[in-house]
Amino acid sequence: MTSAGGPPRATPAGPGAEVRAVAAAYADRFATETTAQLAARHRAASLGGRALVEPAVGATLAVLAAGVQARSVVSIGSAGGVSGLWLLQGMRPDGVLTALDGDPEQLRSARRAFSEAGIPSGRTRLIFGTPAEVLPRLSPGAYDLVTCCGPPTEYRPHLAGLLGLVRTGGALVCHGLLADGLIADRSARDPETVAWRDVTRTLREDDDLLTAVLPVGAGLLVASRRG
């Protein structure tokens, strides 16, 4: 298995791992993707450089968006439009997805994915740039859901700003913390694992948040802002 921005990692072996692999495969099959989603996934995979959102994770994002009746969503990392198509599926019909990415190829792929899926242009806002460049331009407390689909090293320094975007009752969702299983390995000191530990600690220790780790796909860290 390959972690975002890092070398291949060994996947834990044993009967338990086999059961989890079978369960994960079933969850991905259960989350049926459209032709547009499959095309977006293929293009994003060919570009490389990012951990793709698995179908089961995408379906979970759609359910989370529907749960908060999301009208305004920010996606840190466009993932070639894969995560965006799932989010739009769960958002309100008048909802607007803002996706920012420092990779122009991924952003172009996302734009094509939304076009092929027939998403009205007014429902998406694609911004080229890093979190440091773009976050100051977004309105605090104005978003129902904020998702982070790239490596945590890219947004960890801006976590306070990301949390500041989320309205009361909204949520911040980070994808990928269980991708290589290293977050629970105390001997692991690589930059990505350290960043994940910082992110999880910051969210868990914030009294204004309710947090949970969902072991779906590469893992989702969900933090809901208390009402």
C-alpha cells in the first residue's frame, strides 16, 4: 500500500487483515459509482500524487453532507473531482462546492469531471492555490462541511483556519489517517504520521468538537462543531 506523498508501506498480514480486506471490498462494491465518477477516478489515478478517495469513503462523504444539509462545502484537495462528485451528491440541490488545489492537473481533471457529470457551473468553484493562499479569502463560520483529501502535511499548519470555516453544527472531515496503519505505531516518526498525530490530538482536545475515527477505506477523521 502506498501512502500519500510517501513510499509503499507493508500491509499487516494475518486472518484479521484478510477479513478487513473482504469487508472493505464489499463496502466499495456497495457504493456504486456512476459512469462520470468512474471516469474521474481513472483520470485522477493516472495523474498520481494523491491518495484517491475510495468509493466507500465517497459514499460516507455524501451521507455526511446530507446529514448537515450542506449548502456550502470546502474541499482541500480536489482529488480530480472524485470526492467532489460524491459531496455534490449529498449536498442540497442549491449547494456550492468550493475546491482548492495546488496541482493544476488535478484541478483540470476535477473541472472535466463536473462537466461530464452535468453539474451546473454555478454549483462549483475551483480555486488554484494552497491553503495558506486561499483560506484567508474564505468567510469564517460560513461552511457546513470542510473536507481534507490531501496529505496532512499540506494543511496541518492551517488547521485553526480550517476549523474557523465550519459553522456551529457543521463538520471537518480528514481522509487517510489509517492508510498505512502507522498512526498507532509509536515508533513511526515520518512527517506524515507526525502530522496526523498533531491533527488528531488538536481535534480531540478541542472542547467545542465531537470527534470520531471511521475505519472506512483509508480512514476518516470526523470532527463536528457542537451546537
